[in-house]
Amino acid sequence: MNGAPRIKGWCPGALRPMMSGDGLIVRVRPPLGRLNPHQVSGIAALATSCGNGIVDLSNRANVQLRGVAAGRYEVLIDGLRALGVIDPDVTVESRRNILVTPFRNAGDANESLAEELASALAATDAPDVSAKFGYAVDAGATPVLQAAPADIRLERGADGNLLVCAGAHRFGKPVTDGEAVSQMLTLARWSLGHGTRMFRVLTGGTALPQGFTVPRQAAAPSPKPGLYPAGALVGMAFGQIDAATLDALANLGALRVTPWRMLLIEGADKLPLHPGLICDPEDPLLRIAACVGAPGCAQAHAGTRAVARNLARYVPAGKTLHVAGCAKGCALPRAASVTLTATAAGFDLIRNATADAAPEQTGLQPNDLPNYLQKALS
Ligand code: SF4
């Protein structure tokens, strides 16, 4: 055990939980973003026995248990450790922030490179970056993780060769398989040498080191629920799944956690029928992001998810809606077609921007929202 929980106001882990309005948030980073069936059912059981039975999927492909009572935290950590899903200490946990493409084959270069990267990040001389600094191993034929948060990425160029890429910069540096991880760490040290996260270094106007000369490929379209060569991809409203549904999925195979707030059932060749899952790629709930809101988050000015469900029918294909409990906008760090940000006076309506941007309307009450939303989306 690592003693009493360390309560932080940002970026929780399992070994560094965060207090929220409904108890501790304990965020698990499954190795390679994969949970075997035993781990899936074990996490579902722990979510019920130690938390409030709700599991969130984050945009970093983490699994987040909510509503954990402080008195159950150590039991939970012991259980997670027995399942083999947490790190030996908080330093390794905070550095092992690796996204791996869910669209991979077992044992392919994505997995071997991600394992090599995880080992390198556990070494004592690994770059001492912040817990939010992340890596993406996205070395399929076409990248699929470009919209997911990562400071350093590994992708393939159009010629099939590996590229190390810095954040959203348009050019990558060609590397061999053998040097890919060391080049990623070199780039992390370079970012650290400039004092901060990669996007801040680049938006501050600092030029990358030499060698970033190969244009990156455009990302594949954003995945939707359906069948893929790697398995069946299923969604859930707002990326939240209850423990009973998660436990039911354990019967179907191993799960790959995705940054799209969906789960991929490894190797499945049919979509599961379960009321807690979204399998229709045109379900409007997939177009809506909503944080936990009140009362789960102490910073929320209003409930969010009931509001979002009521508005789903007004969000047409091609448009997106973000309902945020406050201007922090945790559920979607990017612009949505419309964002409704709760304030002490009602909801602000913001178009084509993030939750903290200047609103077009302020003080909207829940009954006003359908009309204003339809006008804003028309
Ligand atoms: S956006 Fe605000 S209300 Fe919603 S989870 Fe984040 S901090 Fe809480």
C-alpha cells in the first residue's frame, strides 16, 4: 500500500485520486489500453463494492471509478493491484500516459513499441514530464488517434515508414522501429527543456529540432460503433457505463479501451445486444459530450447529462453538442457546434468554440434550451 490517498485537484490516477462531489475519482490506466475478461469483471465488482457502480471512460483511454469512499480506497487499490492494472508507484503511473491504437493486431508493432515505451518510462532516468504529458502509439497504416490528446505520437507516413511527431505539428521525423522509442524520449526531453507541454512549446513559436520534414497523413474518419477487423466497437452515452453492463461485456472477450469513449470487444464478430450500449452509429447521443455535472462534480453549476439527453433529438448528423457543468469543459477540450456551459445564472450558449469562450446567449433556463439550440444549429 502507498498510505493515505493524496488528494489532488487535477489529473487523477489510481495512486493519486481526486476528490469530487460524489467521492474519490480513481483513474486506472490499463496496460496497452487492454483489459482481459478477468480484469473487466474484477473492475466491475470493485466499482460496485468500493464506488458508486459507475465507470467513466476518459478521452485518454482510461477507466475511471467514481464515488469511492475514502474508507474503501485502500481496499480498491489492493483489488486493482491484484488484477494487475496499476503501477508500482505514483511516479511510474503518472509517466505511463500512453494511448495505443485500438485498431491493432495482437503482438504487432503497436504493442511491442508501446511495451518498450512503457518500460522506458518506468526507468529512473525517464523524462520527468507532468502527469498530463502523453504519448500515442498509432502506427497502423492510417493514424486514428490524431484527435486524441498526446504530446508525442508515433505514426506511419504515406510510405509506411514510422514517424515521430510532435503534438499537432504537420511534419514528422522518420525513424526506424529500433530507434522509435529513444527518439520519442529525446523529443519529450526537448519539450521538457522548454519547460512545458508540447502544444504550448509549439504555439509559443519555438521551432522543432532538425529532422521533422515528412508530411503526416490525414487521420482516418472518427470511428463509430460497428464491426472492425480488430473486433466490435460499442459506445455508451457520455462514455459512462454501469458496473452491471461492464460485467456483461466480460463474457464477450477482452476489451480495448479507446479514447473515443467507446470499448472495442477484441475479436468479436457481432455487436452485443444490451440496453446500456450504443451500437447504432447514427445514435444522436454519440454527437453529445457532457461531463458528470452536478451533483457528481463540486464545481458544477447544474446537472448536465439529463439536459443533454433531453436535447439529443435536436442535434442533427454532422453537428455536435457539448453540455458543460462549468467553463472548464472537461468532457470536450475542443470546439463543438454548440456548447451549453452552466453558470450560476443559467446556461451560456456558445457556437463553434470551447466551453470557456465568449457566449452568444447567457442565462438560458432548461426550458429555453430546445428553441435556442435548434436556432443555433440551423
Ligand atoms: S466541466 Fe466543470 S462541472 Fe464538468 S466535470 Fe469539469 S469541473 Fe466539473
